[in-house]
Amino acid sequence: DVKVTQSSRYLVKRTGEKVFLECVQDMDHENMFWYRQDPGLGLRLIYFSYDVKMKEKGDIPEGYSVSREKKERFSLILESASTNQTSMYLCASSPGQYMNTEAFFGQGTRLTVV
Amino acid sequence: AQTVTQSQPEMSVQEAETVTLSCTYDTSESNYYLFWYKQPPSRQMILVIRQEAYKQQNATENRFSVNFQKAAKSFSLKISDSQLGDTAMYFCAFMKGRVQGAQKLVFGQGTRLTINP
């Protein structure tokens, strides 16, 4: 089975802190994604990556950055956390381009910024 | 850009009843895929069912089936003989086919489904 693991289920950080959310997948997938989930808004794409060191902005990249130094690991970085970044963050992975398959998700990190 | 709309924020039915969740989408693409994901209280997103747009036959997976109306851009999920374990958030999602780079999922707002005993 594909496994996507997020480093924390719950996280509380202070405003202005630099926050790292880590995600690891074990199926040699090319693609990795970071989504943000908010009530009434569904899941919105923050950033994605289709190869090591490659990244592209999603629909809501402001205030976030990402890092993919190794194929299996995709990190989401909040440079200076703000209260409006309090949310559920979901990492996902999928096989390479043209594979036409669904994405596999981690269990989510609920981040609270105080 | 593609958009996905789920117009039912919440639904509630009795155990063993049949329930239908609605989803509409907007796209100019001809090659695409549609999905229903389930997110139970554990928060783990689980794929329920997928539909390829080029297939006319509606997908089915045990008690789960879809009504795919391509011309109307509608993709509803029917759950038959509902069970308590079906209680979850359900998300409809769209994905373009055969794109260079990563194939991204575009999600609807979600429908919170509660199955009552």
C-alpha cells in the first residue's frame, strides 16, 4: 500500500515563527502536493512538485514556500506564520505524468497559529 | 480554469437508506477524470470511486455508484444501503488527463454526510 506520512497530526505555533511541515511518501511517486483544507472551501492547492527540486505554485501560494531535495520528501514552509494560516494541511502524492491515477493522501496536520 | 461545485454542505439519512450527493463541474477539456473521496473523522482521505470521462458506463464499487452526465457536467455519488461507517466528509474532485507535469486535483467544497442509527 502507498503510504504518505506527515510528521505531525497537531501543531501549535506562535505568530511570526517559521514553521516546517514535512511529508514523506514511500512509493517512488514523481508528484507531490500540498493542500490546505478549510470548512466550506474544500481543499485548495498551495504548491506542487513533479520532480526533485522542481516546484510550481498552486492556487494559494502566498505566505508559503516548499522544498523538495529528495524524491520522497516534500516540505511546506511558512516563513512567518500568521493566524490566517491556521488550517488543516494535507500532503498528497501520485505517480508520474500521464499516469492518470488518483492522488494518495497523508493523515493531515492541523496547524493552529496563536 | 476548472471548477467543482458541491451544493449540499450537509446531509443526514437513516442507516440502510440510499443517499445521493451532488457534484457539478465546469471545464472545456474533453479528456479528464472525476473522483469521489471520503474523509472520515480519522481525517484520512480515501478514494471511493473514479470515472474516466471517455467512458459512458457509470462506475460502480460495491454500494457506491455514480451518475455521470457528461453533457450536463454532473457527477453525483449514490450510496446504497448506507452504513454508520459511511459517516464522513465527501469531496468531489476533477483531474485533467494527459498533461505534462503533475496532474493536479481540483476539489469541491465538500458534503458532510451523517448516517443515523
